[in-house]
Amino acid sequence: MDYKKYLDNYFSSRTGELKNYYYKFCTPTEKEFFGEMLSELYLHSVSNLEKIKIWIEKDEYHYYAIKYIYNQRNWSKTSFKKMIIIPDSIILDSINEFPLLEDDYQEKELQYEKEVEINTKLEFLQNALNYLDYYERYVYTEYFVKKKTLRGIAGEVGLSHIAIHRIVNKIKKKLQNIIKKQNQI
């Protein structure tokens, strides 16, 4: 069987189905990137033919393609996410290339006010973190700071990922309540 030819036929005949699936779950900012997603899928499939041919032989390549799209959209460090998200460093570099004009003074002042507001919120959050139990601070650090997955944290501490999910939700509610109380003072 010519697997490359199978992939070419698949992409020419079933692109509409993949597009419908992609549009069902994508965010408004991701809608314009379907072509990139399709290109990523095709290049991945062609470059990994040895792995893909098992799925083709079982007549389950469509399932594989849908799972690939799902994973590329939902995981934060995929090649698709890297392609559609502009890194902050590039944005900062482009801002620093142009000298500050007189008219930009007001905009710079607004930016400073936003930074002060963000710093205030960060101080509130830091104070709120002091009210967390030890295990909650650990889960907070692993999940929100180090960006580990629920399953990864669960494997480290020996709990189920559902239990870690509940702890994360408990932390969120606790922090929201503490920050609300601090704002009222």
C-alpha cells in the first residue's frame, strides 16, 4: 500500500470534516489558523509514516487526525500553539525599536498606571498565598507557576488527578475570597 498516496487522498477528500471539527472547538482567535493546523497535521503524518501506517492499516487514521487536532489545540507547548502565539519578547523588541514621541506620553502614563494596578494585584495575591495550607501552596506552585499538568502533579504526590483538580478549584475559590476581603478593607 502506498501510504503517502493514501494521505494525499485523505486530505483531498476529508478536509471539510476536519475543518468542521476544528471550528466546533476553536476559539475566535484560532479560527483563521485552520490552514496552519492542516499543514501541521499533513507534515507530521508524512514525516512519521512508520508510526502512521499502523493507523492507516486499521482504517483509523481519521480518528488519529482528530486526536492530533485536539491535542495541538489544547496543549500549551505544541508546535501549533507556538506558531499562533507571538512571544512577548518579540513584541517588546518591536516596541523598543521606536523612540518615544511627545504624543505617546499619555499612553506611557496609562501603561504605568496599569503596571501599578498589576503590582497591587500581585501583592494581594502574595498576601493571599500566605493563607494557603502547605499542600495547597505546593499544588499552586506546581500547577500555576511551573505549569505542570494535573496528572503530572498527581503522579508526584500519589493522588488521583481528580483529587488534584479539586484541590486546584479549592485554591482558586480560597484565593478569590481572600482577595475580595482584602479589597474591601
